[in-house]
Amino acid sequence: MPGLSPYAKIALMILPPNFTRLSHHKPLLLAMILAGFALCLYRLGADSLWYDETVSAFLAAESVPDLIAHTARDIHPPGYYLLLHFWTLAAGHSEFALAFFSVIFGLLIIPLTYRLARLLADNSVAMWAALLVAVSPYHLWYSQEVRMYTFGAVLGLGAAYCGLRALTTPAKRRCWLGYLVAAVLGLYTLYYFIFLLIAINTLFLLYTWRPRLNREGLRSLILINSLGAIAYLPWLPIAWRQATEPPVPPWRTAAGLAPWPLLIESWSALSLGQSVPPATLWPILLLTLILFFLGLFYLNRFPNLSTFHSAAFFLLIYTFGPLLLIYLLSFITPLYHVRYLFTYSPAFYIILAAGLAWLLARRWAWTAIVAASLLLLACFFSIYQYYFNPHYRADDYRAAVHFIERHWQPGDVVLVNAGYVYTAYLYYTDLPNLQRRRLVPYSAVETNRPLLLQTGSIDGSPQLGWGDPRSDFYAMSAADTLAALEALSHDFSRLWLLRAYDTVTDPSGLIRVWLAGQTIPLEDEPFAGESSIRAQGFLLRGANPLPPGGQTVQFEAGLALAGWSLPEQRWQPGQTIPVKLWWRADSRPRVDYKMSLKLWTAAAQLAAQGQDTWPVGTLYRATAWPIGEIVYQADQITLPAGLPPGQYWLNVELYHPDTGLPLPRLDGADPVVTLGPITVER
């Protein structure tokens, strides 16, 4: 290898021999796709779906007419949801199945990025680009998310590739058809796709005019985009209304005068994903910046479109043209979020790949290996953070809903204080025959049937939901809210709150203040995720009164079981038995005793045990009970699935939380209290 430095020779020995040779690129490209597939499969579906993903799951389960009608009242077009609907008919609705749909398109991004890079540059750039996409944390993040972003990125690549081919190759008709299909599907998938179409069509238009007028190309470009607009006409009035009069509460922030925070967040996400703060690996961000400019320099060697329209210019506009449009429009209405940049991200990796290819083509081949190694190590660090750092876990709605349902009993009500989050509750609920209604207007309901109440935006804009009673978004006055809360407090014993995004729908904290003043807090459990969702339980004034004529059992330490109630029915294995208990503190106990429900056979063998807990609630323990007042508790015990038929006995006992010793009864009898017989049959 004459003419090469020793470092370049070593680097070429390290690189696979077929890395830049066109005749042998397919096995290596396949290996990159498989590597990306392995990264996407790892822990796929392991975490809970977050709110946006549960919207996807909810809509996918709807009928096609209901799905389209629902999206017409929302803020996204129906294309992705329709495809996901048909996918779930075959694959099911599990977290894994839903996310795998995004993985499919995430994998397609790798070869499509390769193809676009090959068209604009050379095989060396294309191979590096495929590698960078395969290990990109940004790519991994959205390939595992049950949303439309990987599908949108695939359609963007398809539109760009087919449009370029149509303008530069003889096979124009087939390429224009490919562009048309990708463009129309993109518009029906994500509104932010329009910004990419504006960017690349500006470039296509420039090409038809430079260096000389290409009348045929200009006519074809106008015709094909006119056909796309016609295909979009059925949805255009809805899209226009959703864009100009958004039916949802404002949640994005307006752009500031300084673009630097936006640029830093965008650059960090493109380079290393969203699981590494920019300040943590700023040298790597500086490295990607250097590679980016080297890539632009290298890509100027490939003026595939015209002397004015180089590959560098095309890819630069592809990535940052839409971002510039979003930034400028955000001065009118907030539009920016880093997730939307993903649709335009493939071009960024091609530019970085060109920077590595430039280093490899020079006498600094060893520098290319070092730069690529540092970038890959940083990407894998970010991926590790994404997989294992709790800070980057999705909002754990699964655990929050299950927490509420472990505590729910007949006579309880569930409230979602940002009502549109009901999709998360419905996806994870196990409660049968759950009814769902708005909090306002409130009316009497069957209190023993599970009920999910949704709130709107308190004193929100009348524009929310456009006044459609079927909309997930609506305004309700503070007076109506307080009246509804007061009414339900008389109808129900306890309230379980799924608290999420309440600063959006209730910025003044009206519901929080009412709960603090009118209820007794029982439980408050935080869950993982950046939105700080919580499951909270409250004792309402409609708590079941103590039934008359019951037996009272007094314990030492001044505690008494003032009464209890069991449903009079026969049970089957696997069913859950609700238990109502009434407690009283005749004097102030020194210890917060715990309680245990146990099911025994006639031969005194333990058959089942409930979850040991604090009587009444974790936040309302015995040392806080008012002296002499009755406090209500709802508990439950689940019968094992294989429990033989027969008669059993249900007992309750109090015990010291540190020693485990039962609290003696004042009458000297066995410390446990037998609540009654339980008959199990098949």
C-alpha cells in the first residue's frame, strides 16, 4: 500500500476488507440491520406505555369509523393508527406487539438511509450512515415507542429518494408514483411531515430551474404535488381546523428569541439520543459537530443535482430546514418538541457518515477509527442509560393503575384529574364492566359498579374540544367542578386519583385544594417517569356507616374492631372477596399496628392470606384516628386459583409492625377475630 502512512495502513487492516467495496457490502449491511434489530428487541415491551402510547393502543382497538372520528377530534391524522389497528388484529394488543410495529419501520430506516446516501454520495458514506443509524440512541428510543415517528421517518426517506430519482434518472414515472404514495401517506400520518415536504420540494424546485430550466421536471413536480394535494383534500378541512384552532390544552412553550437552547437540545438528541444530558458528554457533541462540518465539506464532491444543488446542501436542508420552519412558526404558536425532529434525522447521520468517510479517504484513516470508536462508545453509554437509568423510564401507568385496582372496592370511585389520560387507565385496567363518564356534569350513578370519572380543563378555553361532547378535551368551570366533587363525596366511600398532568388541566390546583380540605388522605404512591404521576387514595364523607347491631371486639392499646361486613354469597377459586371493617380508637395507641386477613380451613390450615397493611390506610394510621370516632376500611382477599371447594373461615388480626406479635384482645380470647364463614364451590 504505497503512499499511505503507517497509521492509515493499520486502520485499513482493522476495518473489514469489504467495508467500502460495493461488491461485498450486502453481508455487512445485513449485519448492521441485525445489530439494530437486536438492540430494538432488548427489553421491548418491558416498561409501561406512557400516555401518548396508550392513545395509540386505545385507537388501535377502536373500529375503523370510530378511529377516524376520534382522530378528527384530536391533533394527529389517522394514517398510523389505521395501520396499527390492522396490525393488532394479527399481532394482538400487548406492549411487545404494539411496539414491534414501530421496530419494523425502525429497521427499514437503516437500509433506506443507506440507499439515500448511495444516491447522494458513495458506498463508503452509505455504510457509515447505516452503522450510525443502527446504533443511534435517538433511533432506538423511537423504534421502541408505540407512536408514528419511525413510520414518518421511513416515508420521509421514501419521498426524498423517489423525488431525487424522478428528477435525475430515466425511470421517472415509477419514481414519481413512489414519491406521491410516500408524500400522501406522510401527510396522513404526521402533520409535521409537511415541513419536510416543504423543505425537499423547495430543493426540487431549485433543481428544475438550475443550471437551466427543466420544463419537464417542473411540470412533473407541479403535477405530482397537485395530485398529492387532491388526495389530501378529504382531510384538509380537519387538518386546517386542528392546526389553527387546536382542541387541546397548551402544553408546549413558545420559542424564545435565542435559538440556542433549542439547537443544543436538538443536536444532543440527534447525536446521542435523549438519555444523556448535553453537559455530560459535551466533548462527543463537539466531535459530532466537527464530523458534521467535515461531512458537508466531503459531500460537496457530489453535486448530484446541479452545481448549485450539492448533496451537502440537500442533506442540510433535509435535516434543519423543517426545524427552522418549526422554530419560526413557534413565535406564532408553540410547535417545537424534540421528538418531531426524528422524522428528519436520517440526513443528519449521512452527513456525520460523510465526515468519517472523509477522514478515512485521507491519510488520517486512524483518526476515523478513533472518532468512530468514541462516538460508538458514547452511543452505547446513552443506550445503557436508556435501558437501565430509572430517570429515563417511561411514565409507569401500568403500576399506577394496578396500585389503584389492588385497593379499589365496591363503593369507591376512580378520578383521572387530566381526563384525557383515561386511555392509560383503560389499557391497563382489570376491573370488569368499568363505566367511564365526565366529572361535569355529575349525576347519581350505581356506586357498586366500577366508575372512572374524567376531568376537563378547569376554567379552560371554550375552544377546547370545539364544544364536542365526545371530545377528550373540554373546559369546565370551577363552580361546576366543586359542585361535582361535593356531590360525589356523598355518594362514594373512597376516591382513588390517578394524578397526571394536573398542572396543565388544573393550573390553580383547585382539585388538590379541595381534596386537602374535604377528605382524609389514605395513600400516596409516586411512580417512575418524568411526568411524576401518582396514585392517591382519599376517604370521603360518604364512607359506609357502621351497620347497627354488630359485635365489637376490643384490643389492648385502646383499639377496637367496631364492626365488619362480608358479602353473603358463595365464592369460586380466583375470585376476590371484599371485606368492610370499622375501627375505633378509644385511647391513643403508642404504636401504629398493622393488620392481616387470613383464610383458614376447618382443620386450621392456612388457605390464603391478604396483603398485610395498615388499617384504613398508609397515611391514616391508628395514632392519627380521632378518639372515639368510627373509621371505615375496605379491604380484600383473593382466593387461590386451585383452592378446593368447601367451607373456610376468614380471620383478621392486629400485630406489632416490628415484632410481628399479635395484639391481645381484652376479653382474653384468641387474638384473631373470626369475621365469618366462606363457602367455596366449583
